[in-house]
Amino acid sequence: MKCEKVTKCRLESVVDIIGSKWNLMIIWHLRTSTLRFSELQNRMCGINSKTITKHLRDLENEAIISRTVYPEVPPRVEYALTEQGKEILPIIDEMLIWGGKFRHPPDGIAGCEPEGVIATTE
Amino acid sequence: MKCEKVTKCRLESVVDIIGSKWNLMIIWHLRTSTLRFSELQNRMCGINSKTITKHLRDLENEAIISRTVYPEVPPRVEYALTEQGKEILPIIDEMLIWGGKFRHPPDGIAGCEPEGVIATTE
DNA sequence: CGGTATCCCAGGCGATACTG
DNA sequence: CAGTATCGCCTGGGATACCG
């Protein structure tokens, strides 16, 4: 049957991007400000660098985020949402609305917040 | 560091559900009508039965879809969106809006449609 | 600091075959 | 028809170590 990648489903290209937990989180964390590599890594509960790098590259290739290198010592690299990237936020909002309605009380995305840092339950 | 699954991110529980290409597609296909196992399978470009079964079970456990068995011969099983499930559609809409804007012309989700069946490009 | 390289395992998913 | 069982590949992603 002929229904290869080509026509499979238009949803796919979108799911490829936001269908990943990591990608979503990166986008979410960048919603308010640009962040450095290590800042992102820390906010994302110690995701290992290989994984975060891969996702950052993917998002960069998709033009969802931008990567700016400051040629300093020590090196500094900042990530930010592009215009396309910012327009993904409404999707995340919808997701949070749903989640708040049916899964968790709408206490924001605590645990991911820079402010709340890690509200350890322990 | 203490930031286990518990507090990781509220987004996660939502991503677990709609972060899967297959789950999204199932929900999308059920948006207008209930469908039988084989109908779903065919619409989803021949996804194999093991995979679709797993995702159907997952969605059922999450109360996103309902499963109704008709004790007939031959057996008939119908899947439908629950109320919770229907409320996921806005999220998908947002995704399609974004996809239409930045990835593909907004020609719907051709290739997934019962009507258009598989608009083979070849 | 911001990565890359390597190793390795668990899980996703396709193919195929079989069953109530 | 609507699955379950088995096999086997490939990717995702954690741990660790090293580099410019």
C-alpha cells in the first residue's frame, strides 16, 4: 500500500517537534527569557548533556530556537525562541489547560519553574 | 539531586498522552465517529496490530477513549472518545494551525482522512 | 562552559505467525 | 475480526569520560 512517510499524516511534522517531552520542556523554559546551556540543563532536572544537545540541535534545525555563541572566556551560548518557536506556546497552553483540568490541579508547571526550582516532595 | 518523576514537570502527564504520534492519530481519527479496530488500523496506514493495541489500551487506561465490545460473531469492538478525550481536540487544532502556518499548506490532514484515503503522491 | 565520544540498556515498533 | 506471542532491529537516553 502506498502511504509512505510522504502522505502519512500532516500531524507528524508537528508531532516530531512537540511530541517530545524534552523539546516541549526546552520551549517552555525559553518562553520568558533566553537561557544558557547549563541553565537549561539545570532547570530540566539534570538531563544529561548528550540528550539535551541533541534536542537543542533538532530544534535549531527546525528553526524553533536560535543559538547564539558569545566568543568569550569562559564560553557562553544562549538559546532563545524564534518567532516560529513562540507560536508553539499556545499549543503548550492548551496542553496545560487540559492537564490542569483532568490530571493535576492547575498549580502551573511547578518543578520546572526557575523560581520554584525543585520543590522536592521529600 | 531530588527531582524525580514526582516533580519533574506537570507537562509530562500530558505529553505522555499526546506526545505520541500514534495516540494523537487515534484521537484525531475518532474525532467524528466511533471506529472499529480494523478501521483505525487501516486509516493509520497499516500500523501493525501490536502497536495499535498497546496505544489503544494506554488511551483506555487514561480514560481518553472507551472500548465497547459487541458479543457477536464475528467479533466487533468499537472505540470512541470520552469527554476527556474530546477535550484534547483543541490541542490538536492548535497543532494543526501551527503546522499549517510553518510546515505544510493547510490542506487539512490529508492522508489521514477517511474521505481522501491515501492521496498517494506517486 | 559547552559540548563530543563511547558504551550500553530499555523501550518503541515493524514483521510474522497464531488464536478465540 | 480483534487481538496475543515472538523475534529482532533501531532509537532514546542515562552514565561516564574527555576536549577546545
